[in-house]
Amino acid sequence: MIYIGLLAAFWGASYMFIKVAGRAFEPTTMIMLRLLLASFLILVVLALQRGPTATVKEMRALGWEAFALGVVNGAIPFTLIAWGERHIDSGVAAIANASMPIFVVLLAIRFKPSETVHGLRLVGFLVGLVGVGVLAGVHPQGGWWGAAGTLAVVVASVSYAVGGLWGQRLIARTSGLVLSASSMLGGLLVLIPFGLWQLPSEVPGWKATGSVVALAVIGTALAQIILYRVLRSDGAARVSLVTYLLPATALIYGVLLLGEPLTWEELAGMALILGGVALGSGAVRFSRREPVAAPSP
């Protein structure tokens, strides 16, 4: 359970790092540097574990799909969240991003016709979407730019959901870290021209620079290593618990370290989204009472 707590702490802190780094870096530049540092660190770990030759061979065996996965599961959602946090608090971004499991199940319905949604699961999806609406608000904090920022993070969740389903198919062909390194390189290649074009005109301060480094090392590379260790030892069901812990940790960081306000919309949206995720994903089921047979006369 300690690894689940570490993942929640690391990923929750990522929203804070993005918020601080966003004061000096454009979203594409920030994510370019994030993927550059993180992919380098993971490649070093793989080279030490398997050797450079075996690492390159496994990455080449994945072909173009792993690189394309990096666009869908890295470059697009990372950049959308970074852009969104220019207009919303880091805690709001984390709560909106918690809607991702809802889209995973909805997409699974399309690509797995045998999957049906009814009853409590359907209610869960609707509750989660209501939570997104409450979070964005009719008159959101930050005005309509705040609503746009929240919706950008929701679109990032859809992109994550697509990447998650795609990654489940690819992971059967290789190890998690090889897939992670390959996909990060794919996302990096797409972002390089945009990131270089938007480089800051002057050297950013140590807080912004340190936040990018922490985002890459702690929130990406180290978190990926822990993630695949937990998947190997405890399975995907245990990893899914992070969904429920991450918004709370991000809110704590935002309120205590960044001075972000805690509003009733955030709390209500978090409760509705996480409640919808719990019902829609099937994590919560209400047991039915078996009818008691009448005694024989």
C-alpha cells in the first residue's frame, strides 16, 4: 500500500509543479523538457537492467504504435493539462482529470461490443458528467477561460482513456518500462518543434526550472517505475485506487503550498466525479438479497 500512497503523492504533486512551471514556461516547452528528462532517465534504467542493445531491439519491435501512443497518451494530454492550469487551480485540474476512468469504460463499450452499461453503471457515468459540469460551473472561477481550462483537462482525460486502452494491447508485447520509454520518445519528437519555438526569451527562475525537473524526475520517471512495479506485484485493480487519492493530494498541495482557495464547487465536483467513477467502473456494487425460501408446510 505504500507504493499506492507514493504514486498519489507524486502524481498529485505534478499538478503543483505544472502550475509553478507554467509561470515561466509555455505548455509545449514545459512538456518537451518533461519528456526529454523523463525518457532519458528511464532509458538509463533500461540500459542498466537489460543492456543498450536489448533495449533498442525491444523498442524497435514495437514499431510505430509505441511512438503514436506517446502522442495520444503523453504529448496531447500533458500539453492540454499544462494549458488548462494557466486558467484554473491545480486542484481543479486534478479533480477534472479524475474523470478519466469514466471515459475508459465508455470507449470500451465502443471497442468491446460485449460490454454493456446499464443500471448503476449508467447512473455512475451520468453522475460523473454532472460532477464535471459542477466543476466547470455556469459562472466558473476565472470566467469562461476557467471553464475552457477545465474542459481542456477533461479532453486530456479522454485522450488518456484512448491511450490507456491502446496501451493495454501493446503491453502484452513488451515490458512496461520499454513501452513507457518508447511512447515518451514519440511524444517528445512531436513536441520538439513547438517547444523550441516557444522557448522563453530569458532564463527562468529556479522555482520554475526546479518544478520542470521535479515534474520530469518525480512525477514522470520515478512514478512510471513505481507504477509498473505495483502492476506487477498487485495488479491493475490496486493501481486504480490512485484515482480516488490523487485529487485529494493535489488539493492539499494546492491549498497549503500554493495558497489556492478551496471552494464548494471543487468539493462537490470531486464527490460527484469520484462517486461516478466508483459506480461506473463497477468498483462499488450493491449486493442483492437472495429471497428467503418459505418453510415447507
